Amino acid sequence: MHTAAGPAQWTPVAKDGADLPHEACAPVTARQMIAVGETYDYAIEVPPGRRNYWIEVRTPAGKWQLQAQVIAK
């Protein structure tokens, strides 16, 4: 997830429906490699007001595949 300033920070909270251990729930750069069938849950703190974020999907080699805008209010 990117902002105009670069990659956002998010906090991982679950993988495949199971809560992560407390020590794994620290803010990290918003990037994640995934495989078919995996799910991840993240928490992100958004400052007050409207913010635009972009989610990019890339291949493991870094080739751009897709981009989607996320508007946080």
C-alpha cells in the first residue's frame, strides 16, 4: 500500500483467519508476498480526513500487474 510519500506502514494481525502472536503484531512497511489461498489481515492507522492509498499487485520479479485506489475517510 502506497501513499504519495511512499510505502505505508501497517500492523499484521492475522493470517489465514488465525490471530498472530502479540510479538508478530508490530508496524512494518506495507508489503506482502502471498500465494493462492492465503489471507492476511492488517490494521492501518489513518490520520483524520480523507486520504488516498494505492494497492499495487506485482509478480515476484517485480513486474507490475494491477493497481487499485483505496480512499480512507
